[in-house]
Amino acid sequence: MRTLLQQSIERLLADAVTPDVLRAAEAGVWPADLWGKIEELGLPLAAVPEDLGGAGASWTDIFVVVRACGAAAAPAPLPEAILANSLLAAAGLEPPESGAIVFAAGTADAPLPEVPWGRHAKWLALHDTRTGRIALHALAEARIVLDNNVAGEPRDTITLAPGSLVADAATSAATDAVMLGGAMLRSAQMAGALGRLTEISAEYANERVQFGRPIGKFQAVQQQLAVLATQAAAAVAASEAAFLMATPNTEALTTASAKAVSGEAAGKGASIAHAVFGAIGFTHEHSLHFLTRRLWAWRAEYGSDAYWAEQLGRTIAARGDEGLWPLVTAAFAETKTDD
Amino acid sequence: MLDQFGPPVLPPGLEPLRADVRAFLADWGSAYPAEKRALSWMGFDADFSRALGAKGWLGLSIPREYGGHDASPFERFVVNEELLAAGAPVTAHWIADRQSAPLLLRHGTEAQKQRYLPAICAGEMYFCIGMSEPGSGSDLASVRTKADRQTDGSWLLNGRKVWTTNADRCQAMIALVRTDPASERHAGLSQILVDLTLPGVMIRPIKDLSGHEHFNEVTFDDVRLGADALIGVEGDGWAQATSELAFERSGPERFLSAMTLFRCLVGAVGPAPDARQAVEIGRLVAWLISLRSMSISVTAQLASGQDPVWAASCVKDLGTGYEQETVEVAMRLIDSLPPGAQATTTRRVLAIVQSMAPSFSLRGGTREILRGILARGLGVR
């Protein structure tokens, strides 16, 4: 399923996500055409079990979808929808058939800050921090205060309207399931964006001529590109491990590691890409910033690298020096096969 | 190139083996101090290597008919990462097990396999690798040590190798030498097996900045080798030597060299770290888990018959940087450690690992050479 998913999402995004679409999305236009195609392929329901109307894909399969969204800077909440629907399904709730769905943690009677793509979403999967239950809310009547992250992606404050509750149920999800799930998604998106940055930076280094030769001929540039590639590789491996271990729920140790490593890699990688592209890459006209600004935004969302490092540090310290290595190997023990 | 990192899948069924190795190490290590563990895979103990051989943990991927165990690369991965995480003294057999045995299995004659592989698997025969020379460091293709074929088929070896780890404690060297005197660069090189007890071999240990004598200068003065000293095909030495690089560059020894220091640090910080300590330790854990994931991913590629040299170089560059960063983290936290025996031990271990750290990104191909390889893989040259 993984290969099939990867091919369909990459083809779809290659066709539908152009610089014009990205600029329009940043100006507040909902890419209805793109979202329609995403729904046609059933992608928002990919991780939902078949008996609840989904495709029953494993998180290992989903990884390639989320990574592709990051690589294309896709201006639509597909990663969010996949997680929101899987949270509902895990609680036995049937996900809505159509309409963008996103997720948040909080309570139904208080404003929910920084909800991704809130203004464009029809539905919200709310992990209630007071009751621990998962609820599906309709957003048609919700009060929405607009805001954006540094990449211009909608991050709105939502206050649910009375009577917005569609269904709710108890869940076995961890109390910080939204934080962990969001961190897992963002780490894979950063991995995708870093992979794409590596490709376009290498291409540009072979094209751009200075001192009479392509700048890629200079060892100083080669060494920088190599570092960018290693950081991208680290983000890919770290986030892939988190998805691999997320069966059925996000797994704390690998997810925290993935967000910490990908976040650090995002900082280093974006910096190198800008160094390679020089002044042209710093312009709004050039499309480099669609990736680098997203890397900065995603690095900060659902816990920065320092946030997750601190969580990990406390976990490890509590286990002591004898517990360190067993915890590392247990974080990534025998793999389950779920294909 | 990033595609070379497939899903990092460790197959099921390895945990009993891991538990066995841990139990063995727990029995062995109770009296083995942190200051010795700090040497990681530069710690030499022939008794320990023989004990591992007796347990069946050397030559894991070598066929049974040659004394090996027909095991998967994953079993080897698990055994080695457990040994390294514990700081066990593995250097005696390390090169023979990692490189020489697979090389002989792939390119050696039947007689060479019969002669050397069982002894390697038993932990009794140790190898070193003759690569660098006084005039050939990163530019390895410029080696000048030469083996001249004699009319009777034997070889006459002359030249000098340097930075040869453990040459003074190994029985044999596999050297990259020039067998075609008229050749240049990568052509005309061959791999040749040198019995280090032969007349004309002079081994001079070189003390490194930490005071240890791991590496050596080895001089060959008209050393006469039998016709059977050649490994593989004459003139194919460069291709043969580089074909094992993925194994050499992606293993857990590329990110676990400073593990003893990290463990000491965690112990010395104690169970209730402040925010700064927690962030620093947690960051090292995040990278450790991720590097391990990368290494498993490369192992999986190797197990399926791929040759992920690019990904392996990636692991080595990141991993050795991580090992060196462990020293930096320890240095940043050293004054914050609660006073006591663990803080004192951590200071001693830090001093040892700090003295070794510059070599982490030199041995097995320097960081700058690796990054050149990585850039070429991206299509930049």
C-alpha cells in the first residue's frame, strides 16, 4: 500500500501545488480543487480501519503521505485530517465523509488556540483535556479569530458554538495524544521539506555560475550541501521510526526524538539552503521560502526541539545510567509487521 | 539518495540473543571500571575476544563450514551494539570480524578461507588493515608500497604503512599495495595478506596524544610472501577495498564510541535534572535513537543485498559528529554535576574520551572526504 500511496500523493501534489496556488493560499484562498482531489483519493480516511469507512493503512504507510505533503509545502490540512480521523476511529467514532477536518486539545467551552487551517475546516476532532474523551464537533457556527504561522498557514483561535457536538466517546489515547500526534506529523513534514531542499539546492549549485564555474565546483559549497543532506537524512530516519512505532497510537520516545532531531535539522538545513541560493532565495518572488518558512513554523509547532529534548531528558534521568541503553533499545525494539 | 534510508526494520526474534549478550556482559563487567570502558572499541583484551568466540558471537555472518554461524546482519548488529554500549574491550577481534572475514569470504581462495576464517571466528586471530602511508592519507589512491611478483610466483614486499591500528598485536595485515609498478592511481592496486611475523616486517608503535599506543608504523623491507598472499584479483584492490565501505561506515561503532561518557553523565546528573541538564541529555538521547534508526535502516538495506554506500557515509558523518558532541555536552554540564563519586568518575572519563575524540572523524575516512562523497552522490561534483 505504501508504494501506491506514495505514487498517488506525489503525482497529485506535483500537478496541483504550484507557486501560484501557494501564494493564493497564503492570501487566504482555500485550494478547493486540491482538497477535492485529496478527498477523491480517500486520503483523509487512509488511516481509518476499513469497517469505519477508511483504507486501514498503517502509520508506516501514512509516513510517505505526510512526508510528501511536507516536500510539496501542500497548502491543505491533509496530515491533520488523517490524524483527526484516526483519533475519532480509535474511539469507535465514524469520521465524517467529506469536508476538511482538523484536531485540537482543550475543552469545548474555551477558545482553542492555533488550530491548523481552522477557518477552512468543517469539522474538529477535540481531545477533551478535562474528560479525556474524543469528540467530533461541527465548525459551521464556531467563532474564529484568524491568525497565521510564520509560513502564512492558518493557525486560528476557535471557540465552539453551543450545540456543535456531533458525537463523542471514551478513548484509550494518551493524555497528550494531540501534542504527540502533531509532533509526529510535523517531524515527517520537516523531513519531506528538507529532502526537497536538498534536491533543489544541489540543482541550483550545478546551475549557478560564479567565478566562471558552477558554485557546486567549490568544496566549500559541496561540504555545506553534504551537511544539508545528512540533516535531511536524519529527519527522514527519525520521523520514519516514529511512524513505524506508532501502532496504533503515537509512541512517546520515538516521537519526541523525531521532533527534536527534525527540528534541529530544519534549522540547520534551512540556513544552508539560504546560503546556497544567496540573495535570490531571500526574495518573495523565489519559491525557496515556501519550504524554509514552513520548516521554521513546523519546528516551533507541537513542541520545539528543546521542549521534546527536555521531556526525553527527564525520562532518561529518572531511569538512571543503567536504564539509559535499555530504554534506547526498547524505544525501537522488534518491529511489528502490519502489512 | 535519501531513498537509501528505507524503513528501519529490525526483524522479530532478536530479543533472546540481546538478553543473552546482556547477561554475559553483566557477569563479565562487574569489576571493569568506567575508565577502561571509556576506550570503547579501542580496548584490547584477547581473553575477552576468545570468550566471545566461544559464545559464538564472532563471525556471525560467516558460514558454518568456516567456523561461523550463518546468522543475519541483524544478529551481528544486536551483538555489536550491546558490546559497544557496555564499553566492552573488542578491539582485538574488531577489524578481523568486521572487515577481514567478510573480505576473505568474498574474495579469498578456498585455502585462505579454511586457514583464516575459523581462527577469526574463534577470536584467536586478529587482523589489521594497511591503508595509509606516510605520503598517502586521504588521497589513498597514491599508495606506493609495492609487491613485486617474482618468477616463482611469490611476492617481494617493500614500503611503509602508517596509522595501522593494532599492528603490534595482530598476526596479519591485509594491505592495499601496488602490484603493477607502471600503474597510477586506482589501477594496478591489489590486496595482499601479510603475515606480520615474517622477516623484514618492522613494527613501531606510535604514541597518540592520549598516551595510548593503538597505532603503528609498519615497514616492509624485502618481505617475501608466498604466491597465495594475493587476495582476490590482481589489480582489483581498489574496488575490493571500497566494496566493504558500507559495512565499515554504518555500524553502531560510528555513534557509540562515547557511550560510556554519556552513561556516566546521566548517572552523575541524577534522577531530578534541572531544565538545562534535561535538554542537553534529552538532545543526546534523541540523536542516539535516530542514529540507531539510521544504522538499522542501512543494515536492512545491506541484508537485502543493496549497497547503500551513500547512506553509510551519512551515518558515519552524523554519528562521529554526535560522539564528539557528547564531549561538548559533558563539558557544558560538568560544573553542574552534584559532587560525589559519579561526578569524579565522569570527569575522568571525560578527559579520556575528549583525548580520543579528534580521531572519531578521522579514522575510516575523514569527515571532509566523506562529505565530498556525499556531495557527489547528490550530483554535485
